[in-house]
Amino acid sequence: KSGKVVYFNNPMWPGEAHSLKVERVLYKGQSEFQEVLVFESSAYGKVLVLDGIIQLTEKDECAYQEMIAHLPLCSISSPKTVLVVGGGDGGVLREICRHSSVEHIDICEIDKMVIDVSKEFFPELAVGFEDPRVHLHIDDAVKFLRDAPEGRYDAIIVDSSDPVGPAQELVEKPFFETIAKALRPGGVLCNMAESFWLHTHLIQDMISVCRDMFKGSVHYAWTSVPTYPSGVIGFLICSTEGPPVDFKNPVNPIEKLEGAVKHKRELKFYNSEVHRAAFALPTFVKREVSLL
Ligand code: AAT
């Protein structure tokens, strides 16, 4: 209700809740896959919530979307073909489109309602769908990747929800196997990978699966997103066997890409310094996810 504080509880973060004050509810609907809610908050602008989990807010979405897109795309020279898994709000597409080398972007989102709602309430994100390089596929990404041609993509960005509901299979081994196959040799994956404060076991599992699948390299990077549980979110960043990728020193720095920094919408968060810093891990994380 308006003026009330909403508490976000979930078994993914037991024993704690985060809360936002609601100005007014703008949309509430039930899709085939999940409950979709949009509200205006007092502190973070409009908020998109799926099945009771915050997916983005207007104020801090930059920290997530810019990082998940540019960490992989600035790590390879001249990326041309990119696949986005999930990401129905369009924010990751908006960021990929800053790269003029990119010729073709496939996006596979399971839930059309997320796209429609984003077009209505989050035009600054949904603008990503307007670029002619974008090809939309409404489908389960598990199926889409099973049918994807081998070696098709330079980069795959998995902007998916937490592994409850429709995203359950997106953290399992067969899914990573199809991703590795769909990437060209020396291609890169950037996968949303939860918070080291809450989900070290899940991160450990994902890292060990990826070490089997991605013979180039496997890294973990992170950023600060205040409205995600615990305020941080990580990314698993991997490359397939082939030309080596030095993720920590971007070969394709955003500052040198024509027009990318001063785009229609300026970058708010990402730059090459933030890129390099994102790979610095706290000691306990290095130990627990065995990256020491
Ligand atoms: N950029 C916003 C952040 C997201 S959106 C995650 C999207 O993944 C949702 O639109 C959801 O519908 C989609 N999705 C979930 N499962 C699948 C699937 N199997 N195939 C295709 N798309 C899927 C993520 C926020 C992370 C929150 C961290 N706590």
C-alpha cells in the first residue's frame, strides 16, 4: 500500500529482509512464469519486482547493467555477435549497443510480460530493444542454447533471475555446457553470480562447473548494487579455449570506443578503473571459493 514499507524476504537470504518505502503501486500482474510488480519507491525511483525479488531500480540499475555488459565486451577486441539470456527489461541491450563493433545481438527472454512492462514503465531501459541489431526470442534459454549453432557468439551475457522459478536450470552443468559450445574459441561468458556475503556455496558450485567447461579462464568479479540482497552482486567471467583473454586488463577499453562514453545516455558507473577493481576479492572470498 502507498506510504507503507515493503519488506523483501526470501529463502535465498534467510534471517534478514531489506525494505523500501512504497509511494504507489504502478502495476501488478501474473504471467505464465512469475508475479510481476512495478512500484514507485521514495528512495530509488521505480522498482521492478519478480516473484517478490527486486530485479532493478531506476537509481542503481546502472551499476549492474553497465558492469555485466562491459566487463565481457571490453575484454575482447571487436565483439560482433552477442547473446543475452534473460534481461527482458532491455538495460543490458542498451549497454551492448554502445559497442559499434557489435553487428548482431540475440536476446532470449522467457517472459514477454517483463518486456511489455519495461516498455511501459522503464523507457530508459527498454530503449535497448529499439536498436536494429537486436533480435528478440521469447523462449526458455535452456532450449534456445540447446539449439544454438556451435561457435556462434563472441560473448554471452546471462542476466537471469535467481535460481528459483524459471531460472532454476540456469545454474546447472548442462546449461554451462551449451554456453561453452555456443561460444567461439576464446569467446567470453559473463554470468550473474549472486553475493559473496550470502551464497558462497552456490558461487563455489558455479565456479567448479565452469572450470570444467571453460578451459580458457574462470574469474569472479563484483559490484555494489544497494537494492540487491546484501548490497553486492557478483559475476562469473569465463573464456573458452582459444586466443587467451586477459580479463583484468581490458584490451577494448570503453574510453577509446568512439561515442561509447558520450552516448545518448552517458555511462554512470563503469570505467576501466572500475573494471580492473572489480576483480579484487576480499581474502575470505578468495579462500572460500578457492581462487587463492
Ligand atoms: N536486468 C534485470 C535483472 C535481472 S532480470 C532476469 C530475467 O531473466 C527476467 O526477466 C526473467 O524473466 C528472465 N529469465 C528467468 N529464467 C529464464 C529462462 N529460463 N530463460 C530466459 N529468461 C529467463 C536479474 C536480476 C538479478 C537479481 C539478483 N538478486
